[in-house]
Amino acid sequence: REAIRPLIDDPAVDLSASELAARANLSLRSFERHFPAQTGLSFRAWRQQAKLMKAVEWLSQGLSVGEVSDRLGYEGPSAFVASFKKSFGVTPGRYFGD
């Protein structure tokens, strides 16, 4: 868990699976095998979910879609909105009842 703490705190931090494996004293192969066993998700899927959960937190605090998109490293607000809608079934505005 401590190996991925930076991603829990800020899902946009630029750490690869290889870097996280090294932090956990695991080979990349072992990391990729153990991660889904511990979380139920691949590393990529977990990271996407972590970003979306942080997005919900930030949006609920009043940050704009553009700010959230930038902070999480999306190519732009439209890419963020598309990802959000794919996961939650609605856009961020509808999710928060705008």
C-alpha cells in the first residue's frame, strides 16, 4: 500500500507501474500479478478509478471541470468528461445535479 501512496494522494502523479514495482521491491511482472490479486483490478483500471474518485472529490469542493481535467492530466476537459460519463453514466454536471 505504501508503494502506491503517491497515487492515492494524487492520482495524476507521473509514476509508471515499473516505478511503483521498484518502490514495492517487486519485479514489474510480480507487481502486475499481485496488484489485481490485492485490488481486484489491473493497475491501469485501478489508476483510472483513482482518478475518477479524486475528480468527484474535487468537483464536490467546487473546482471546475477544466481545473480537474488539468490536475488529473487529461488531454482536455472533453476527454475528462467522456471518461467521467463512461464510468458514471452521466456528465459531471448532471452527476452533481446542475
